[in-house]
Amino acid sequence: MSSQNGGEKTKSKFVIFVIENCPFSERAKRLIRESKYKYTIIHVPKDQKEFYKKAHQMSTFPQVFYHTKGGTIIKVGGCDELDNLMMIIQNTQRANKK
């Protein structure tokens, strides 16, 4: 298992478990890299895929988690859920600027 960190050197807000040759994992990596949020991408070896599915109670990849300021870890879901969350955050920030 290997990981890549993005954003500042402080604790990651998003942790994304990805697998190779998965278009949804690639899309999630692109979404998070284009954001301003701190993140860690963890590359799951194919032989450990089933372990992570069971451990996280998720049947697909990517597996996205969000770490709150208070230390709570929230299971976001997959790529579509990450995309939806990013849109909600952006819309909320725009509304708060008005």
C-alpha cells in the first residue's frame, strides 16, 4: 500500500482509498487534486481489495472518508458522493460570500 499527500503538511481532511486501472478512482483523484482541500490518497494493492471492502463495509472503489476538525471520521462513499459533496461545499461557500 502506498500513499500520496496533497495540500498542506497538516492532517488530511480527505482520505481516499483507490485501486489501479479504475476509472472511478482516477476521477476521484482528479476531483480532490483540483480542490483546495488537504488529502491523502492510498493505493490499495489488488490482493488487498477484498480486505478493504470488508473493513470499510463498502463494495466498490474509491472509498472516500472525511476527517472533521473534532476528529470524527465520516464515510463519504465513492466517486459520485465525493463529487456531490464538493458541489455542496462550493455552493455553500458561494452563498456565504454574498
